[in-house]
Amino acid sequence: MRKLLPDRALPRPSRTCIGRFALSLVALVGIICAGCGYHVAGRASRLPSEWSSIAIPAFKNDTTRYRIEQRLTEAVIREFIERTKYRIVQNVESADGVLHGEVRSVETNPVIFNSTTGEVELMIVTIHTKVLLVDNKTSKPLYESDDMVFRDEYQISSDVQSFFDEQSPALGRMARDFAAKLVSNVVENF
């Protein structure tokens, strides 16, 4: 059998020794990562560096849905303000870039039915949009998507009053999702 030494007999590393080891480890990891060419994806901007402002006029609505273009426009403006350095301006002529949007269609489709009553319980809403970002000085398109598609689902209640209460939050969620995706596509290189 081996005899174990008491704790006090084991040598303890000094603080400077631990500090040097930690510093060496951090430096080694940094050198390895820098040498491999890894970088955080999506942080390089497609937009000109001299831009400071973007105009976002109200989206065009080609559907019969009331105020859907207002919800999408408001969400895109809010997302640009929160996630970018650009100032959002109303005057198209004074902006460095102009983002045009168009709601092309809104579709609702039943997905789940109540087996007892046959009534719809879950609907899927699909919105098709068209988006164009143009450099105001050169009139050159910097971003263009002829068909951005967004879907969301919402529960249907048999109570008519509740149905309308549920539709508005679903459209609000869709507008926020649309805005987040659009701003990512426009600003970041994916």
C-alpha cells in the first residue's frame, strides 16, 4: 500500500505561475483563431460606409388587408433604429438610401380542425412582399427581393370577438419577424 502525504506536504503553485499560464493560454487561443481565418459571420455591412440616413416610405399595399402595410413599415423602421447606426428620415431626397416595400399578398389557410365541431382551430398566415433598397445618389439597387415570404400561425376561437383579438397579435409577430429578417438581409453579408 502507498502512503499518502498530508495536504501541507504538496507544493502549491504561486499566483504568478497561474497568471502566466492563463495569459499564455489566452494568447495561444487568440493566435490559433486569428491564424485560421475564422470570423463572426454577418458583421460586414453591404451598405456604403459613408451612409448615415435611410428613408423608409410607407410600404405599398396590393392586398385587401387593412393597414398591413403600416404594420410592416413601422416594424422595419423600429428594427433599423434598434439594430443599426442609420438615422431613419422621412424626406426621401435628403436620405442616403431609400427602402421601398410592397405587400403583394396575404393568404390565410386552415391547418387544424376540431374533430367534434369541424371548426377551424389553427390558421397559417402567409405574407408575400417585395423590397428594394436604392442608393439615392446613384439610383443603383443595393438590395432587392421580389418575393420575401413570412408565415405565422394563430389560434382561432369559436367566439367571434376573440377571433379578432387573436389576429392582431399574430400580424404584429409577423411584422416583427419580417423586419428582423429584412434588416439582417440588407445590412449583413449572409
